[in-house]
Amino acid sequence: MNVVELRQYTLHPGKREVLIELFERALIEPQEAAGMRILGQFRDLDRPDHFVWIRGFPDMASRVEALSAFYGGPVWKAHREAANATMIDSDDVLLLRPRTPVVGFPAARAEQSSTMVVATICPRPLEPEVAPMLTEAGGRPLATLETEPAENGYPALPVRTGENVVVWLTSFDSAEQGRLRRLPAQVQQLRLAPTARSHMR
């Protein structure tokens, strides 16, 4: 798995549970059958109308094939109207690649219980300042990702462009443990509660 999407959706008020129920009931296995791996689904603890999820692909060419198969197929056709009705915006997407071989994803199993996963999104120039803060905070490292520079081969699903970031994914046992209060303003930190079927936790 060499390509990862970090997807943040802004939803209509009160619709997050509707989307999570639909996603976990009807949309995980069909995406994986098309060639993707659904790595994690989360409730944003600080934004009640945001749904965050992560999926991976073997490479950029496989990503195009998998997305074309799923979004052009019967399952998405059957459920897209209901899914899209929950959303205000679904274009906040970071296209990433693992900095090192991914070890955190396969090790995270549903029976493991953590309170929270933190995604720290850091502009590359600030990495030397922020990385020691994360080390000091502790937690269980899941993955370190960085911007995938290749062009988005599936423009029907836009991704953020013109950015060069590092993303750390870390698991914590408490919501407060993962809250870093001294982060530079340019760094975004997402405190995420795994859903029932999230592989990552």
C-alpha cells in the first residue's frame, strides 16, 4: 500500500450518524472488492458535523482503476444519493504516501481499544519543530505519511493541491493525552474517535 487518502467531510448538521451507518453497512466491502483498503473511519471529537476516513491503494495506477470501478459500479449508484445528501463538502482530501513501509495499519485490529487517534497535519518546513512535540506526547505511532507529488489521476474526486505536508497518525488512550497545546498555528490536529468498524484505532 503506497498511496493513502486522508478524507475530511463536512456534513449537514445531525447527519454524521446517518452517514456512518450507511458507510459501515454498505460501502466498506464493495470498495475493498474494487481494490482499495479501508483503513479507518472516525468521528471528529472537536467538530460534530465532520466525518474523517482513510483509505489506501497499492499505487497511483491501481487507485485510478479502483475508483473507476467503484464509483462507476452498481453499489455507489444505489447509495450515492443517500450518501451525498448528508454532505456539504467532500473535497478536503490529502493525497499521501507512506514515508516508510506502513506498519501501523496492519497491526491495528478492531479488538484493540484506544480512545482516540490523532492526525497531525504539518507543513514540511515545520517538521523539525513539531516532531519532538509528538514524541514527548507519547502515544502509539500508527504511520507517518507525506504528500504524494504525483498528479491526481482521478479528477472526478478532487484533492488538495499546492501543499507539502507531513501527517503523523498516533493512537492515544485518552482524549486529553493527545491534545498538544503548543503547536504552531499552521499545524492542524484532528482528534478522532474510531467508529465500530474502523480498522485503525
